[in-house]
Amino acid sequence: MERNKKLFFCADQVILGLTPIVITAGKDQHLLAEYFASLKELTADYTGYRFLPGHYGEFTEIREETDRIISEYETRCTQLRLALAESRRPMTLLELDQALYVQRMQTYRYSYLFSYLNTWPKLFSCLDWLAETGAIRRAEKDGILFWSLR
């Protein structure tokens, strides 16, 4: 960051038009909550700056971008809650992924590997955040995590 030039080097924290993947590698890390807090801080403290991300070029509309990112995560969280409501039983990450991305249920081809590698960390972060906020419940049985509605 260069305050005198009003430049903020945001790397991959905010990327114009994309929703960065918050990778939660384990339960109770609270990374999505921390990410949301950092986005709100950017909006509050750095309005009027030019933002230089690691990809796709600079931008100035930080509120628009942070609102979009948070909204996209909220949409994914809503989809997860709806899938849990429809199932009426605890579900694993794989089952939730399949409920949200039905087209991938048809095959386990190598071509879907990249898609799984991108969606599972994001879904896990959303599930961790939903459990943290009390919207859903998480349980572990034989080393497997299950989520259900409260």
C-alpha cells in the first residue's frame, strides 16, 4: 500500500469480477469470517484508492467489488442450507457438492478434478462459517464430517 499515492496492492484478496476462494484446511479456522471482516475494512478505510490485484487489472470501486464477493458467498451459503433442508439428514461435503453441482454426479472423469479442487475448499469454508454463525450443525463420526440444519 502507498497511502500518498492512494494505491493498494490487494494481490488475490479482491480480484475484479472473480470470487476468490477462501481455503479453509480444517474445522474452526474462521477464515471466511476473517475474510468478510477484511473486505469490510477495505471498504471503510480505503475508498478512493486504486486497487492493484494480482490478476486482471486495477479498479477503484472497492465497495462494489466487496459487496459482490460477499453476496456470492452468501448465495452459496443459501444454496447449502437449501440442500440440507431438502435432504432432511446430515450430509457430507461430497454429498453437498453433488447436490449443488448435479452435472458432475454423472461421472468422475479426470476433467472434473479441477472443478472439485476449486469448489470443495469454498464449500468447506461456507460450511465452517455457517456452523460458526449457528445456522447449521456440524458433527463428526469416524473421522467424517457431517452437516445438518439446526
